Amino acid sequence: MFLAWNELKSAKLRFLLIIGVLTLMSYLVFLLSGLANGLAELNREAVDQWGADAIVLSDESNINLPQSSMTIQSAQNISAKDKAQIAQILLVARKSGTKIKESVAVTGIQKDQFLMPKISEGRAFTTDNEVVADDSLKADGLKIGDHLNISSSDQKLIIVGFTKNAKFNAAPVLYTTQSTVQKIKYGKANASGKGLINGVVLRDPHFAHLKVDPKLKLTPIETFIENMPGYTPQKISLDFMIYFLFVIVSVTIGIFLYVLTIQKVSIFGVMKAQGISSGFLIRSVIAQTFLLALFGVFIGLVLTTITGVCLPAAVPIQLNIPALFVYGIIFILVATLGSLFSVQTIVKIDPVKAIGG
């Protein structure tokens, strides 16, 4: 460590460039991690707020809530510890008298069941066509008392309250009564939709032992989230980019240190001639790499934190500090592993040839 530290101090510019490269790479890894978390949260925020263990959908829905359909009678036959009926439709809402449009998930629930969200502003809905909206809609200029026109329907909704963290598959949720959703889907005069819902959300740790109608499917909540359109492919893509960056880090640091080792062959030769072992020199290179990676990760972490604070709310980035520390440790280990590219070169150095003998 003494040799590694002294060399860092004697060749500041050279090693500052390496630290700069490692800083940028760690910064990119941390930002991608935050982006992956943020995008995942956009899809699952509302579901996480439910605190559910499982969900029952129709067997032919492909584990897709809006595509599911069942009768209220079927829902009542499910003997779970705690259950809540849910109806949902995805559509476009426009603020009356303006061109402000937003894709939303209108979700019908019962006020006395656990799906009822916590109100952060305003009040809960009490009658049909009143909605409690995700507070991200405030950024689009929506406020309590605004009326919303619904695409493909003559129904108008009014915002009476806001709740936090209520996005479903990246769409802001509008919580309302189940009859409101049925009127939007089927119209006032059409009775065919009465008594139909999309699913039943369960709070029951022992849900696996429940028996449901053969036409229905019991699905763990994590499986339901993973089957949301685009959720898993998006997560896999971003995770793959992060893992591939670790490979790039290892190769990059390996190339840097290999070049530096070649440049110091004569110096290492003199040191070997003085009785310094190859093992000591190898440990010095590994220690040097560890210090470089540590500095790079620390600066990258600071820059990422500052960026996370400064970015606007519209950017879906969520920094998970424990996850960032884990990635930082992996980054340091991978960078240190890259230094092993130089081991064989150090072992093969002949002191006589290196000093020109």
C-alpha cells in the first residue's frame, strides 16, 4: 500500500485521468440504476400501495387487469382473509375547456375496502363521477374542482382529492366508484356491464391454499407486476446495461494498468534486482487499483446524489442508497479484478533484461 500510495502522489496527472474515467463509469452505473428503479416504480407504485399478497383475474386475461372480467358474485365466493374488488379502464382524460390531455387508469373501488388510498389533499370521493387523482397530475395543471372529459364516453369526472404514489403501468390513477367505471365502459342505459368487475385483490399470506372458480386465476402480486406490459423487458434491458458496464470497467482498467506496467518494466526490474519479490509488486498494483476505484466510486456517488436532487420531477429517477452502495462495492471489486491482467507481465519481468544487462 505504501508503494501504491507514493506512486499515486508522484504521478498525479496520469492517475487523475484514470480516476476521471472510473468516475464517469461509476456515475453512469449509478444513474442507470436510479433510472431502472424510477421506471419500475412508475409501473408498480399503485400496486405497492395496495399492500396485497395476490390478485384473482379471469383465466383468459393473460394476467392483465384491464383485460380481465368477472362477476361480483364470483368475487364474493372467494374466501380470503381480506379482499377488495377492483374495476379498471385505461383511457385518455382531458381537462374541460383546455387541451390538457393525460392517459389515466380509472380505477373503481369500494370506500370501505383496503384499496382506498390515503388522501394527501382534498377529500375522498362520495358519489359517482368524483375521483381521487394521483398528485403527479398537478404538474399538468390539474387541481381540485377540475372537470375531466373522458375519451369515447359522455361521462365527466370531477377531481375532489389527490393521493401520492398512485401510478399503474406508468399511468396516473383516478380512484372512483365501481359504478362510475361501469358507466364509462358500458354507458348509462346499458345494463350488460352491471355486476362486472376486473379482479379481486387479496391480503392473505396463505392465499396459495385458496380455491377459486376454474374460470379464474389466482396470481401472486409480484407475478402480476412482472406481467405488466413492458415492465419485465424494460427492467431486464436496463439491468443488462449495468452488468455490461461492469465488464467494460474491468477491461478498461485492465488495459490502463497493463500499459502502465509495460512502461514501468525497467523500474520493476531494478526493484526485483534489489530483492523485492513479484508478489510484493503484484500486491502494490492491486492496492493501487483499489485506491483508484475507491476514489472514482466516491466521486461518482457524490455526483449522482447531486444530480438526483437537481433533476426535475418529470425525470423518472429514484436513487436507492443501499443498492448504490452494493453497485459501488461490485464496481471496486470488478475494477480490482481488472488489475490482474498485469500479473503475468510482472511475474515474467527478468531483472537482467529489464535494466539492459
